[in-house]
Amino acid sequence: MFSLLVGFWQLLFRRAEFHVLILGVDAAGKTTVLEQIKATFLGREPMPPAKIAPTVGLNIGRLQVRRCKLICWDLGGQAALRAIWEKYYSEAHGLIYVVDAADTERIDESRNVLHALLGHPDLAGIPLLLLANKQDAQGALSPHEVEARFGLQQVLETSQPRQVFGTAALTGERIEESIHWLVEALRDSPRIG
């Protein structure tokens, strides 16, 4: 009887825990996105942009969102560092892919990197949050344009949860809304067990 009560208590009050990868090519704004996520959900001031250095290795963010615990892994996006990404795939429940929507010269490179990610069996069916970042920069592609250029319909399973948001990580624009979408997709994901 005691174990039944303990199990019921844990079911009611346990917080789901999700591991989320934050990936993208270098200079897309991944670390700035992570800093804004932490500022938004931990109720503190974001790190000043001048203090955010390019990631070499890993940055981790731990936070609570809608009764869920998120552990975010921001991995360096330089071509030489992408080889370590695969070590994290099997433990990931969700993927935030950050695109510099204002850097139109690297859109094709970014698309190819995302397509390679989505082709990996450990990421099959994973909820995908695509952030068309730097919407505050002149000439930035709209979220709709980024989605079209990335051809997500051709590379994703039809049942794979996905959403594209236009964000401005420096100001936090649409960060909160996008993370709320991701948490709901993670809760509903059949990959979570």
C-alpha cells in the first residue's frame, strides 16, 4: 500500500525532465538564445551581448517551464566542433535549431546541417523548434521564407512536431512563446518514455 501511495504522489508532483539540444552553425545566436531563455524563465537579467563569447564545447542551462524541467545543451557550431554533436543525440528529447535569418549567404550551409541532423536515426521524430533568429536585423528572411528555403516538408516525418518562430535573441522577442510551444510538443511526444 505504501508503494502505491508513493507512486501516486510521484505521479502527481514529479516534474517531467527533458533534454534539449540547441544547435546551428556558428554565429547564429545559439548562446544568446540560451541566455534569453534562462533570463526569461529564471527571472533574471540576460547576460550583456558583449560578454557572450562563441561556444567552444558546451553551455548548459537548467530551468523550469510549465511544471517541466528543461536541461538545455548549447553546443558550439563551428564546423570543426560539429563532430561532437552526435554524442548528445541519443539523450535528446527536443531540438532547437537556430538560424541567422539575416545571413543569407550561409542559409544553404545551415539548411544542409539541419538536413544532416534530421537524417540521423537518434533524432528521428524529435520535436523541432526552428528559430529564424535576428529578425531585428535589416534584410532578415521571415520565418515563412526560412521554412520554405529549408524545405522541411521534404525531410521531416509527417508526424514530427515542428514549428518555426521568428526571434530576436538580443531582445528576447518570441523566445518565451517558442519555448512554451516546445514544452507542449515534448509533453505530447511519443519519443518520451
